[in-house]
Amino acid sequence: MSDYTAQQRRIGSGFDARSTADDVLEGIDLSGRLALVTGGYSGIGAETTRALAKAGARVVVPARRVEAARENLDGVEGVEVDELDLGDLDSVRAFARRFVASGRPLDVVIDSAGIMACPETRVGPGWEAQFATNHLGHFALVNHLWPSIEAGGARVVSVSSTGHHASPIRWDDVHWAHGYDKWEAYGQAKTANVLFAVHLDKLGRDRGVRAFALHPGGILTPLQRHLQKQEMVDRGWIDEKGEILHPEWFKTPQQGAATQVWAATSPRLDGIGGVYLEDCDIAEPATEGSRTGVKEWAVDPAQAARLWELSAELTGVDAFAA
């Protein structure tokens, strides 16, 4: 076992795959806390927003579809919506400037927004859309928001996936100029989400900021919008009528939100960071042929540092640059 997988050991949180976001927040008062949740108006992001707000937090939801976000969160107390497109670095910069100018410290940042298995798509200067949106947009956002994150001693939660098993970082072709594969591209983006948390935790821990990455579980949500129905039938997820074939394979959105809410709030994680979580606990290292646990390539600090340097070069922002 490598040194950097040694800390990937379950701690016995008392929760499991069927725990909900409300379960992990029972007895936790978030009054006076400020959270930011990207993608916080759809799927597990919306359930995360509702659970945090129910526990007393004020929640900022930056959204590409502002009107849809306001409609989906209508009636949820303590929520504010602002405009943000993670695939557009100008939009990321503008949102962050507005927020930092408000002078409010952040207690929690949950990078929950993402796209999955989309057709080959280019954004910005020709970047592959999954790597750009899921990773580079969040990298730029957190770095631009750093004054507010550091001021609050925030926990930063990077929502990855077991999809990271599909691909390490393709250092020779991160933007898939050749041989695009939508699932491997998704895997690379999800590996990037883990590596981002590993290095951010290293940089931020002495300043009171800790970072985590996680697999929320399999959940059928709008994240699957790029998949044809027949593809989900062929994978055994649903039948021809659209009904879930194996409920035991999937979590509800409330259960899917639990691990990121636990990462953001659990006292059990005080003094811990830079680890990958699943089912409301620290995940074990992945074993050969398993679809659970974390791959070594996703928690390698050397690769995390290399990705940070590349991401700073691509986005033009690094809050820790000398």
C-alpha cells in the first residue's frame, strides 16, 4: 500500500449507503453558516440545498439556468440564486467577484454541478467539455473565491464519482483531440475532481481550509440527460417502459445527497482532509475488478500537484501563486 492510500480507511461513521442528507444532519444546527452549492437546484444538488437550508444554513446557488433554479427552489427558505456558467471562465470570474465583494465568509463550498457522458463538445478555447466544466470551472471558481473561503475556514467538497475508475488523467491529451470516448472523458474529469481536493487540502489545511472528494452513489437524475433511453436499457438500469430494473443499484436523490452533506458538516471529519468518501464514510482503496473505493491514481499527491499546475496555467488563476 502506498503512503497516500494509507489514510483511506473507514472510520465507522454510523451512516451507510441508505442514509439520507437529513439523517446525517440530525442534531446539527447550521444557523449562521453560509454554504455555496453549484448545481444546487437539480438532482442531488437540490436535495443538498434543501437539507442544508432546513438545518439553518443560508445557501447560495450559482446557476447557469437562473430561472429554472428559482423555480426548482421556490419555497426553500434561506436560498439565494445567482448566475454562473462553469463552462465560461468570464462568467466564473464575474460571479466570484460579485460574491467576494459582498464581504461574506464561506463555511462550506460544495462543487456538485457536472455533466456526464456528453457527445464530444468543445467550450472556451477548444477544451473538452466534461474536463472543462466538471474540473476547470470549479478549479477557477474556488481559486477566485479563495478570500471568502479562507475567511470562513471552509470545507470544500468536490463531488466526484466511481466513474473515476474509468480513466486517470491523460497527460498527453487531456482535451481529447484524438479518439474521444464519452465515458473515459467522464472518468478523467472525475479523477480530476479527486486530485483537486487532494492538492487543495494540502495547500489550505494550514489556513484552516479542508477539502474532500466523494462518490455520491448511483442515482438516476437529470445528470443522465445526454444518455439515450436505449443505452440505459442496455446497461440494465431501466426497462423499456423507463422503470428502474434494480432499485438496489440506485440511491434516491435524498440518499445521494447524504455523503456530500456529511463531508461538509460532520464533526467526525474534524482534523481530516484530502480523502475520498463514499456511503457517508472514508472509502477504502479500490481493489482489482471492484467498482468501489478509490483508485491510487486519483489520490497520488504528485499527480494532484501536476494537475493543479496545469489547471492554473489553463485558467489563468492560482490563489496560492507566489
